Amino acid sequence: MSKYYENNFEHNLPSEIFKKFIGCVDSEYGYSVALKLTEFKSTDRGFRIAGTDAEARAGKWIAEEMKRIGLKNVTIEEFPVDCWDFREAYVTVLSEENEPAPMFAGSFPGVPEIGDEIITGEVVYVAEGTAAYYENLDVRDKIVLIDTDCYHTYWFDSLFTQAEIRGAKAIIATVTDQGPGTYRDDLITIQNMQTKIDTPAVMMTKHDGEILRNALKEGKKLKVSISMDLNTRKSVAHYVYGMIMGKNPDKYIIASGHYDAYWEGFQDNASSVGSVLTIAKAMIDSGYEPDKTFIFMVNGAEEFGTKNTRYDFCTGANAIIHRHPEWVKNTVLFNNYELSAIADTEHLELNIAPCFVKIIKSLLRIFGYNGDFSYIMPKGVGADDGVFAKQGVPTYMTVCTHFSDVEAMGESLGEYAIENYDHTQFDNKDTYNAEVFDFNNKLNGMINIAVDMMPYIPADYAQEMDMYIDSINTSEMRAFYRKAEELKKIAEEIKEKSTILYNHAIILNQSNVCKHANEYVELMLEINRIVQKEMCRFDPFHQFIYSHVQPYKYIVCIDNLIEGLKNGDAQKQLEMIMCVDNTYLIAEFDKEVYDKIAIKEFSGEAPVSWGSGEHMPFPYMYDVIRSVMNKVISQNYDCEKEIEELQRIRNEQHRIFIEALDREYMNLNKINSILDNSKELVVG
């Protein structure tokens, strides 16, 4: 079967500019950059964590390399981070019968250091770590062993908080049969906790965890010691950038990747730094003179940089958007690179801002790519591009895999799928695929150049409006909001006008007419900012949603639950509301876990980050839902007080819902007006 990345783009390119660029792409050079980057590490095992000496040395080397290949205005800028300088950890079973054999372990960014202390205690097995598994167990001043699968069950924030409030003195996490860290018996996966935990925690391999688990299941008493070589401190991390100045210097195209890493981090993300510099070098060597200024940027603190918050990652991107608001305002395309030398997808897949889907699809045809192609649109913040997207910057990125989503991949991921090795000690050069790397470097570079050559950026907001219309086009919506039909009508008008303007922009670009191009581009970018920054918010899992969607879900589910309680049959409705946001925590964890993870994490108590203030208010539902659960289980439907409280929550969510739609109504009218003004710039 032909692989999509076997297309080398050497035939039927539309101009000599692209042919020269392709001819200058030296992916072997990019591979050497990635290999060099893996040499900067805190231990023999790796680790270029934000704020460490290894990260700083890597940044300095990258800056010198940027200068060497000819980038201008090369700059290193620093920003504050919480440094998690992890070296090693060990778990040792203490036995009078056998010589203690230390088992190597990993840990979790943000956990407290223990210095020279060795934590010793009895181990208690709590299986999946939810509240039910603590029944009849006393874990106070003991060490708990938890089976984890953060892709398919629960994230570490809730599991570790549960252990902490029950009094555990330390946590040993391990894995079983699925999820990260399970493909081989000797993998250790490093994952962020995304919360504040004061209890020391380590991660064991599947093999070593099984030794402890089996012994405890057999009824043996285990005593272990835990040691950690870990230093946590306030520090600074860095981002490095260089430029190719454009004739229109105040408009930007950014090519970006991060260089911090867990373990060696060859794919995630040394390979992508190789891509950024390969494309920069090829543009310089080919003699391309851009219209817009190209910024080639790499940063630390993508993996981790801020402790005690749900948003402990992408700290570097957050620093950049606050330090350089001019980039946020004037960047026409942000091209992010992640794991660019591997491909687990069966065909080419791109993550594209909705307004750029149509033009990038057309560019693939122009470049002679005839293979299968699909796209997804930015769903939230999983990497640095999400932080920029939320600020209204158009983004795109090649998709290499779908972590935890085997169905999206088609057949089995297979032995070499990066899902098996990302954030583990086996993310190294052995995973390198030269063909994929070269394909990505050529394709991404050509897309960036093609967008640069367009005076009128042909953004089309029709797809965005289709998604918005889908979110309001329900009978309940029309019943809840008197202007629902008018909202739909405005969105339809925006669709129509946007498509017309897109077509005119294409014609003007082909005619090399540039008279009002800058004004037009600024208006198109302003529309994207309104949609992403003003109309969208994060759900509790940092996914993008329109502001009205969250309160709408609560209104519908609460109405259904109240109806079920009145009718004496509410099991199905109770299950439905448990699927809304973090409400599932009510059934599985103690109240203190819900209070912290579902409510306090989104309050002003958490450190300031890219997620601060970007949520709709979450209703507090623990007490009423627990009461309803107990009554449904006992078939006691005397629920007058519960219905009264549910109605109160529902009314508050309805108020939030109306306010959100009123803001969206205002913003859609603003977009409509901008499109009318834009028409004068392209329709003569």
C-alpha cells in the first residue's frame, strides 16, 4: 500500500519558487539538529526540563545555530517557571529474607521534592484508586499503590487527590494493560498531574508494579522505601527566535516547536526543532524573499512550567503571547511542529484553523498531492498552537497520531506507534522515519511560502458558522432563547458574505492586486479574534466550546433529571448528567476531590495561566447529586428538596446561558459589519 509521505513534490509545482525551496530542503541537516538537541540533558537518561541547565544550554546552542544558517535578529528571551529538575527515583522492597533491590521509577512534574529523606512505609493496594477502593482500608501514614490509565479512566489529579485526602504519605503509580506506559514491561511514562499535590509520588514500570501488586493480592505485607533525586525551584526558561525579514515587516508567519523534553525526547520534540531550522535554512538557501516577516521560534516549557494548576503545560507559549502582543495581532499563520518524524495516521491529516481549511485544501491540489487527506480543527490546548489559537491566531499543524484514540487510527497502532513511546525513555532516534520527516518539511515549508505570497489572505468563515449553527439549531435552543432564529440568520449571512469575499480574494491574488491587502488582512484577523477569543471558552478539559454550550448542557440535563424524579424513574437521566463536565467525580470520588478538581481548579485560587478566566462558571452539584443518587438507588422518589435545589442551579445556568448568547449575538453582528467593510476592499 502506498504511503502518503512518499510524495516528494518534485513534479508539477506551480512556480520556480517552490522548486528552488524543495531543492534546498536538507532533511539530513534537520536530523542532525534533532540528534544534537538530545545531547543536552540533565542525566544520562535525558530530561531537558524548563528552567534546568540542560534547557538553557540547548537554547543557547539553538540561537547560535540560527545565526549560523543566516537568520536575522536572533534573540533569546527568558520567562519565569517552576522548575522540576528530576534526576531519578527508586522504590526498594524492604525484606529480611532478601537483599533489597532498588527498582528505578519516574515521577510527576510538580510533585514536592523530599531532599535526602527516604520515605519508608507499608504499601496498601487501592487498585484503580477511586473512593470505593478505599472502603475498609486505613491508608493514613502508609504508601498507596494505584493502577492508572490516564487515557481511558481517570487522570492523576483526581487519583492523587483522593490518596492525599485519605492520608497517604506517598503514592506509587503503576499501569496494567492499556494506556500510556503499557506497551512494554519496562516503560516509564512521565505525565503531568495538572493540579496541586503535596504528597510525593512516583511512577513504576508495568513489570515492577506487577511484582508489588501480585504480592499484595496474595496477602503479603510489603514495606518499601522511596527515594527521589529531585529539585524543585523558581527558575527561568527561554524561547529563541530568528527572522527572515519581509517586505511587509509588520505581518508575520510563525514556524514554531518546543525543545524541552521528558527523557531524550527525540520525537517530542527535538525532531520538530529540526523541522523549524530545516525550513528556515531552505528558505534562506533558496534565496526566497518573503512579503511577510517569517519568525522561526522554539521554546521551552511546553511540557511543564507552572506548578499547582490544571494548566501546568504550555507555559512558554503563554509567556510569548503576553510578551509579544504584536505577534498575536499580526500573525496570519502559526505553523506548529510536534513529532514531525513519525506518522501513525493512514493518510495525511492536518489540524487547521476553520478559516484556513479551504485554502490549505486547495494548496494541496496545487502542490500535486493527490493522496487521501483529512483534517481536524483545533479542539483545544494540547500543544502550543492551542494557546495561540485561543488568542485568535490562525494555526495549522501536521497530525502524526491520535493519542488514546485507536478507532481514529483505523487498524491497530502497531509496535512502533509513538503513542507507545511518547514521554518514555524509548522516545529516541530509533523511532525516526526519514521519509515522513522530509515530507513534512517540504509540505509545511511550501504551505508557509504559499500563504506568504498571498496579499489578500483568503480566510473563509463559512465552516466556522456551520459549526456555530449546529450548536444552536435545536428545538430546546429556540425555546430557551427568543433570538435563536435571528442568531441563525446572522450566521447564515456571515457564511454567504465570507464565501464571496474568499472568492474575490483568490481572484485578486491571481491578479497581483495589492492596493488594500493590508487593511483586508487586518479585518480577517479581527474576525478570527472575535470568534476564538470572545465567543469561545474552554470546557474543563481545555477543549474549545462556544460560550453558550456549557450552560445549555446543564439546563437540558437538569430539566430531564427533574422530569425523571417527578415521574419516579430517573436512572437514565442521572447517568446523562454524570457525563457533563466533571460531574462524574461525584459518583467515583470523595467530596473533597470534587471540590478541588471540579470547582477550585477553575477559581481565582489557581496560579495565573493561559486558562485563567477562560471558562464559563461551573455549578456546584455534589450535595444534590449525591442525594439524588442515594434516593434513585433506594427507589425513594420523595425528592422535593432535591428538585428545588436542581431548579435553583438550572435557573442560574439559564441566566449564564442567556448572557452568553447575548454576547454572541453582539459579536456576530460585529463580524457581519466587518465583512461589509471588507467587501469595499476587494469588490471593485
